[in-house]
Amino acid sequence: MMTYEYHGTEEDYTESCDVAACHGALTEFDDDFDTTSRQTNVQNVLDLIEADLFARGIIDTAGLRNDLAAAFINWQMLSEDRSLGIHSPYYVLNILQNTLDTLNALP
């Protein structure tokens, strides 16, 4: 069974998972769903991407450079939307100005 953390409490996630259909003959005591090595493969690719991001300075020993990542996500989301804020201009301009202020404050 899958679990997730919700406000400091571990919760069971059962809404969309038919354990028997997804995972075969696992029992409630099985802790490892990686029966086909897919999770291992995903972890390996995540590790490769992390190493590349580290080499490029996007993440460092403290983790993700949140300021730069957030700036990129804000820019990409609002650029790709292509509405130029027509539905929520004040909100969009606030996001963009906060993003610009954060970038300008970086060393």
C-alpha cells in the first residue's frame, strides 16, 4: 500500500491503486513494490539528472537553488500561457515583479 505524509502524519493512499492488478501477489507485509526494477530505473535516471544539475550549478550541496528554480518556473509558466496575464493581470504582474526582485537580490 502506498503512503504519503500529510501535515506530519503518514496516510494510506488507496484511492486509485488496485494492489493486485498493479503489483501482483504482494502481501500487506511487502515493503518493496520494485518487483520489475522500474523504481530502480527511475532512481538511476533521477541520480544522473541530479549529477548533471549539480555540475551545472543548478543544485549545490545544500540542495536545489530554489530561487533560480522558482524564477525559471514562474517565467516558463507565464511565458507558455501566452495570455500575458489577461485573466489575472495584477496576480501575474505580482508574480513577475516578485521574481524579478528575487533575481535582482542575488549575488
